Amino acid sequence: MKIVLSHLTKKFPGRGRGNKKKEDVIAVNDFDFEIPDGKLVGLLGPSGCGKSTTLNLICGLQKPTEGKILFDEEDVTELTPQKRGVGMVFQNYALYPHLNVEQNIRFPLENLKGPDRLSREQMRARVEEAAGLVQIGELLDRKPAELSGGQQQRVAIARALVKLPRVLLLDEPLSNLDARLRLQTREEIRRIQKKTAITTIFVTHDQDEAMSISDLIVVMKDGVVQQIGKPQEVYDNPSNLFVAKFLGTPPINLFDGRIQDGALLIGEDKVLALQNISDQPVHVGIRPEGFILSENGALNCRLSRPEVMGRDVSIVSTHPASQSPVIRSIVDAESCEHLSGDTVRFSLNPRKVFLFAKGTETRIPFETT
């Protein structure tokens, strides 16, 4: 099912009294986006960026201050959560400890009334189908306390799916799991979404999670959408400095640079020749994989140490113009076998170099000569 968010805004009243009353807090600011039918969309951003509020607006737990929410062509802005046909999975699982797995999954079905009410046999069949989908069919008689964190999360997902929702909403569903279990569970979520073809919105602050399973990602900051696109496209073409810094592991390396007489300079190193860009100071972002070891490379850094990562090596170095204490460059292990001395020189892959305006931090497109 297609979801349309039309100029969606949510304001919370400022707190305080009299003259000390604070301004309203804008949690979501003019969110305008169409979520395609059957896709998994990741809402990504730091704490307080408005991603969970957006999810609560879509499911009906909160009402927007302005704007509309449409499921296909139906305006659901004023509908209660029960009438929207959504399944919600929260960070804390929210399982009933006194009920076993089967009873937890079945609970939403027992609240159905009127023509939607199901018989015991129909409920049992739905529960078994949902449990099979998340691969916990053998755990139906257990209590939540007898399950691992990953198994509890699967129960929560099955409980959301048992209602046959039109939309599946996942709010930081992996935050309470350890690293290995997070990897397994996010792959399971992707498998389930592919199999069911339910339009799914996945909220996370973890860019690895969002990029690995999403068809599209929406990067947010302070309630404002910064960029929307396929994960790889957003990574390769960030629209501003915030997006460039937020995506990528290791993170992008940032330098104070300047454009002068058709050249990009980092410190005193003339690293790229550019076309048709006026002289100005800039932020220079270089992805870790954008460094090329070269004896005659233009960027001259002080070598700290190489860190072996198996197939690749992370070269840790410093530069006076770097905005962080160290620079991390990812290179092929074979290319640094003869690395020695106190300095290391790099050429740069222009496709992995990004320029951002000082002040506005917007991206400056460029071509090399």
C-alpha cells in the first residue's frame, strides 16, 4: 500500500509560564514524501530528529498539527490506530509476561469485533502462520522470560503481522539486542518484508541497519528531511555536510580546505585541479576508501600506524588541516606492504571527494581537469 505524507508537521507546545514560556517545539517540519507500495523505507537520524514522531503520526498515536496522511487514496489523518490497519513493533517488545508466545501473538485478534471477529480455529491458524513466518513455531508454549532477546523480538513481529496489517511500523526494533543478534534479526526483518510485500517503515539511528535493509532511506535532522534516496545513492551523493557525516563506517574524513586559482588545497597541499569554481574556503570530505597510496601523491600526511582489518588495512594518519584528531584511509592490504617512515602520501579518487560551502554546509558540485 502506498503511503502519502503531505506537508506533515507536528508541533509540541513550549513549556513555562508567563513571559518565560518557551516557543513551540517543531518535531516534524513539513514532511512531504510518498512511500511506494511494498517497499521498506528507513527513517534515519540522531536522537531528537523527529523520526519516531513521524512513525507515531503514521500509526495514529499522535495527530499532526498540519498536513495529511493518506493510505493509497484514503485520508486516514483523523482515524484511530485501530482503524488504520497498521502493525507496530516497539523497541521494548511489550510482551505480556503471564501469557505464553501463542497467547501473546493471538492477543490482537481477540480484540476484533463485529464482522472482523474470528473463530478460535481461525485465530489458531493465523497465529501458526505468523509464528512460522518468523520461525518461532516451536516456541508457542513458552513464556517470554524463557526466550532470548531475539526470540522475544520475533514474537513482537509475529504479533504485529497476525492482524494482516496494511502497513508495518518498526520503531528501533533492534536496539536491545547484541551486535551479532542485531545482524541476524535485521536480515530476518528484510526476509519477512520481502515475503509479505507489506509496506514497512523502519526507524533507527543506526546507519548500518538502515542502509543494509532499506529500499529507500530518509535522513532527518531537527524535524527536517535532509535527503531521500536509495542507500547507495545517498552515500555516494550526499546533499549536505550533515548527511555526509552521518552515513559511512568509518565516517567521512573532514578537512578545512580552500579553492584557489582553479585548484583544491588542503593546507598547503594542492590535491585536485577543478573547473569553474570561484575561490572560497570549503569543507572537504573524503570517504575512507577515497585515498590511494602513492609515492607521488599530493596529500602529504603524517603516518601514525596501519591497522590490519584482514582483506583491507586502515591507515591512521594526521594532517594539520584535518577537522578530527586522526584520518582513517581504507586501502588494499597488498598496496601497503612496503609502508614505512613517518609520512604517507595519497592521491585522491575525485568520486569520493565532496566539497561543502562554509556557513550553509550545502554540497558544491565540481568537475576535475
